[in-house]
Amino acid sequence: MIQLTALSVNHRTAPIEVREQVWLSDEEIRQALRELKQEGFSECAILSTCNRTEIYAAADLPSPQGRPLLDFLLHFKAVDGARPEHFASFFTCGAAKHLLRVASGIDSMVTGDIQILSQVKNAYDLATAEKTAGFYFSRLFQTALRTGKRARSESGIGEGAVSVSYAAVELASKIFADLGKKTALLIGAGETGELTATHLRGRGVGTLVVANRTRARAEELVAKLGGSVIDYDAVPAALHTADIVVTSVAAPGRVLAASDLHKAVKRRGANPLFIIDLGVPRNVDPAAKRIGNVFLYDIDALNTMVDKNLAKRLAEVPKVERLILDELVAFYTWESSLQVSPTIQALRESFEEIRRQEVGENINRFAKEDRELVDMLTKRIINKILHQPLVNLKNGTKEDPAEETMHRVHTLRHLFGLGSHSHE
């Protein structure tokens, strides 16, 4: 029987100081997979992101109960300062369930994380490339990927912006029907500004203009995302050309005065001006909200939107848990079938051996013309005796087919002395 084990270190179990030590690059994952194979695991895969590193390993014999995988990871990465409580171990059904929870996004730091599904796929692709994912992991990871896709299509777990930068872009999309025809002016090219600009590019914004107090940083961002650079001092004069303005500047005073915006709106006519103020302190004079055709949102307004969206996602978790249970039942029904086929074959062979031996020892007691009939008759008797038990073995029960079938397989093998069995 296949024994599945998983080891996880993630944002719930360990601080960043530990997580960053166990993070693995793709090349490190390839090497680790090869070494795990040498350790005796028939199949294995490794998932490593900024918030989690996880090893999934399967063995045909009873697998090591957590410590070997933990020792392997600590030694492989030469980890210092980690404690056993920083790691969580899962076994058999618990390990499979954990993978499905991860793939669906409900175990992420941000509930419904949209990136995790591609990261799970990357883990499977690496294992496939290193030939450490066989028929069992192929089925397991396909189940996980399908669960993640179902979670997003059959629930609202991934709906609504749950980051300030993405919420800003989502609002812009509501105000402007076609971002492809709009110009975005980014004032401040720091981390938050860059993330917002990246989301705007992802939504297909037509033109991106960047201004930063250090021009070199603006040019660096434009080289990455495309667009053009203007001098920081030229921002007031360029306001009227922008449809979307994103400010993210660490400054004690206002970056944009209400008078600057009033002049810009006059030159824009009836075209609205959408402003996202991500600065703390605020970069834009709050009085700008009173100017017609100006839509101003500060970080508090965006955080309120994020909190509401996050609450909606959390409310979808029970629905996703039901999807996970549904997929787990299907997976273990499939796994149980791996044990059923060899058991059926072994039972038939056992009965046939008894029949053949008994017929062979007694066939001379029958007339020659009856011996073929005896052989055929005894085969029919064996088939009729086995028919109902084998039907029950295949079907299990409606309530819990996988668990019931596995129990029957074990009982049948024990009663008839069929010995050990494997998935092969």
C-alpha cells in the first residue's frame, strides 16, 4: 500500500527567519528531488514559495513518520535556529487533504491567493521533469489542480481585491470601461507604486507615465513595464493629460494641491480624473474631493474595500471545504481501486488453485467422457461462489466507498491468507 507523507513549514508555523532559510530555488528543488529518490521514496514533489516550503513523498513500504523528511530538509538547507514546532507533518489522507487545501487557496496567507495554483503546478512540473512524479503523484496533483480550479469557478474564494494596490486598479476599471484608451500617471516609483503600475499594466492600461524624485528609479521601472518618464517637477503641468493618477510618495507635505487639480480638470473638460492616493501622510489635498469630475480615494477607503472583500472570501471557505471533500473521496475511491484489482486476481487464483488441485487428485474417479464436464462444472461453482463477494468488493458503500472498500480488501486478504499486495 502506498504511504503518503507531507512536511510543511509555512506562515502559520514559522517566522520569516525560518521560512527564508528553507526556501528552495528551482535548481535546489531538482537536486533535492534526486536525493529524496535515493532515500527510498518512490515519488516526491517539493513546493517552495515566499510563505511556504513543503515536501510531499510517497513510499511503497511504510514511510518515515515525519522526522526523516524534516532531517532531510534541515540538512539539505543547513538550517540554523529552527525548532520541530516550526514544521507540520501530515500522513496519508491528511497529506492529500493538505495539498488540496493549499491548491484551493484557503491555506494561503491571503485567503484565495491566485498565485498558489500556478506554484503547485510548477512543483508538479519539476517533479515530472526529474521523473519523481509517477502514476500516483500524477493523479494526486491533477486532483489538486482540479480542486484549485473548481474553487475559483464554483465559489467566490478568489473574487474581490485583497491588496490596496489591486483594489485601486479594480476601482479604476469600474470608472473607466476601457483602460486600454487611458493614460496613467504614477507619481512615486517605490514598491507600492510599482505594484499598482504592474496591476494597471495587467489590466491593459493604454499609456503609463512615471515621475519620481530620483529619475533613475523611474527609468528603471519604465524599462521593466514600458511607458515614459517625466521630471518630478513637471507633474502639475502634465496632470491634464492623465486619466488615472497614482501617488505613492513618502513626503511630509502635499504632493498635489487642490488648485493643481482644479486647473487640470478645467483643461480636461468633461473627462473624469481618477486619483489614487496611497501616501501616508496623504499626498493629495482632501479638498480635491469637492472638485467636479475628480474621484479621489485614499488608503483608508481602499483598506475598507479590501476588508469587505476579504470577509466575502472567508465566507466562501466552507463551500471550498466541501469541494475538497468531494475531490478527496474521488481520489481515494481511485486509490482503493488500485488495491481491489490485485485482490480480485489473487482471490480468483487462490480458488482456482484449490479447484485445480482437487480436480487433479480426483479426476480419475470419473469416467473419461465425464471429466471435461467435471472441469467445467467446478469452474462454474467457483465463479458463482466468488461473484457476489467480488461485486461487493468493487462497489463498497454509498456513504463512504473508499474507506469501506479498503476495509473489505484488508478483511478479505486476512481471511483467505492472500498475503501482502501493492499497487503494481
